Amino acid sequence: MEIGTDTLQKALRINLDSRWYGTVAEIGAGQEVARWFFRAGGAAGTIAKSMSAYDMAVSDAVYGKSQRYVSLGRLQAMLDHELTLNVDRLSQSRGDNSCFFAFADTVVARSYAGGNECHGWMGVRFQAHPMDEPNQIVLHVRMLDNDAAMQQEALGIVGVNLLHAAFFERQEPEEIVQSLLDRLSTGRIEIDMIQFKGIEFRHVDNRLMALELVRLGLSGVAMFGPDREVLQPSEVLRKHAVLVERGSFRPPTVVNIDMLDCAREKFEQDPAVAGKPVLALAELSMRNLLAGGSVDRRDFLARADLLAACGMTVLISDYFEYNRLAHYLAERTSERIGIVMGVPSLADLFDESNHTQMQGGLLESLGRLFKNDLKLFVYPMLRAEDSTVVTVEDLQVDPGTQPLFDYLAMRGSFVHLDQYKGEYLPILSRDVLRRIGCGDDSWEPMVPPAVAELIKKRDFFANR
């Protein structure tokens, strides 16, 4: 078969290259990766040890106790343990010529009863040259097939793809990301987090790799924190009430921060949220990032750095429609969800032409958006023509959709952010951007001090 042939060829290429020697350790879904190397032939030149630990007590005895067995912490313990053993046991006999590696995965596949989340962590820790310090690639996968055997097959293919890419394509991290789904499709595997570490990847910005996952369709969402570290979205969202603000953040202004601060104050007053951890997110949509036809990486990293200076966790999503974003979040947390937006965005939400992709149009889109008691936290706008402040309480939409708007307002789906700072209302990101490009210093009070400092230090958005 075509799938088997290509995956076998990758496994055989690794087996026939005498540099690579190490361990394949797998928990939870069998020897799905290791079997490809044994099927390809010549595995004795590559595999020092293959193991699987199904029993938790056995796994704990090898890698130490863990609160969660399918977790990044467990994967890291496996990688560290197995590579250390290889170096300690084999360096004297073959360390001058061998690049030692440890591949590991910890996975929960479809159970006999079904209905469980099918996902796992996978990674490789390896020496690029004999006696080198190790490098590492880890990723989080979700298996989307409905059949357990198909999930296991897909997992094995991804594992071989990862090892082959780490050994032979590591100079081009984007190619590593692209190659992970060789002989697969995004309908079978989702990869929502990837992280590169080590001297071989010293020039890799993992935020760009997170962006690449979404751009290529390997995941609908990627996430990173203010410390620039990539995050696994489900792990971060779990058990948190979520408040998300969508924007271009080009650059983040005092208005963006005030919107989120005002919304958070109202959000935390909700009895369903009070006393629970709240995760605030700044969301960049791929449609926004692709506004110029392609992603400008320098521009993206500028926005990412400026949001980091504001202490923000960033969500990149391929969900232009608010209902799809809400659905994604609702699948990963049982707590309350709020979306922060300005009056213009709310008006656009009630424009029927923005919902033609839904079979049920505007009605279906809004039904999906508000079905889990989601609330929109709406910040006022200043109408340019007459300097009138327009709030959600006096916004008028198209006469045909006004009754629907009034119904949602009556049921409490909209929250008026009445603590807004009136002096901020005239500030627009595009005006700030224009002033920066023109060398007009009057933009500085329009952004947070940390943002202004970084823009000047890095010369962001100059001549734009």
C-alpha cells in the first residue's frame, strides 16, 4: 500500500543510517511506532530497546509517579530517563560514532466503550552529532479516526514522520512541521502544539511554529504565553472560565487593555464565575494575519512581542466565525465563556451577509454562539460624524434583525461595559499605526507604556 510503502521507506532509511541508535518507549497505545522499524528490516542497527508499559504501577516504577499519565510531564520523564540510560550504558562502547536518541509517546486511544478523548504526547530527544548535548522536539496530537486500529496506525505514522524529520530535516523546522502528516490527512490527526529545544534549534521561535500549525491546517488553534513559550490549549483552558478579545493588536492600544479590564471586572461578578480561575486571551485570527495575502512573520512577531509586554496569553485561531471559536472553547472547558468586542464588531455580527456560510444563516450562527450561556461584553464606540457615544444599550441594527437583537439583549446575552474611559474612545489602532509610520510621537500615550517602549526600541511598524 502507498501509505505503508512511504512510511516503511522512512523507517528503513533510519535503520540503514548507522548514526542513529536509541530507544522507542510507548505507553497506552502499543508499539505503534516501533513496529514500523521492525517491519522495515535492519532495526538491530537502530533500536537499542523497545518497550511498552501499560500498567500504571509498572510505568511508575520506571519513570516515577505521575498525577496524569497522558501529559507533557510524563512524556518529559520518559525522554529524559531513556536517553540518560542510553548515554550511560552505551557511550563507552559506541559513543564516538553514534547519535543516541529516545523516542517516547504516552497516548490514550479510543477505548472499547468509546466516547473518550483520544489524544497524546509524543517526542524525540536526540544527539545531532556524537557526544553532543541533546536536542528535543515534542508535540501534542489528537487522533480523529473513529476506529481504534486506525488511530493506532495514524499514531505510528506520525511517530516515524517525527523521527525522520528530526534526523534528516532538522535544518528546516518548517519542513519538519509540514512532514508530520505525510501519508495522513488533517481529518485523521490534529497537532495543536509543537516545541523545539536545543542547540540545533537555537534560532527557532516556537511561536512561529505554532502559527505554522494553524496556517497548514494541522490545528484550528495554537497558543503561547507572555514568556514566549508555546502552550497546549486543552491543558491551559481546562477548568478555567475564559474571556477572549479578538483584535488586530497592531499595535495593542490602551483601548484594547481597557476593554479587557472592564470586561474582566464584569465577568468576575457573574455568580457562575466568581471565585474561579479566569483565563484572559488575546486572539489573532488567521484571516486577520492573512489580510495582506500572506503572513508577514516580522509583523506577527512584533504583535506577539507587544502582547507579551502586556502580559497577555495569545490564541491564534482559524475560526473567523465567533460561533466556531465559542464551540472550540466550550469543548475544552466546562466553565463560563465570554467574548469581548466593540460596538462595531457587534453590529457586524448582526449583518446577515456575514453568515452566508451557515445553512441556517444568521439564526443558526447566533444559536450556536449563545447556546452555552455565553455572553458578549461590549465596549462603546465614538461615532465620528457627530461625536456621539454609542453603547450596546442604544445600538440599532438592521430592522429585519432588530427583534432578534432585542430578544438577546433582554435575555442578558450582552453586557454593557459602562466603566469605560471616555478619553480612550477616539483612539484607533490604524491611526496609531499611521502616526508611528509618520514619526509623529503623539501616538505614545495611546498605547501602554511597555508597548511604547518596545516599539521604539525595536523600531516596530516604521514606515508602514
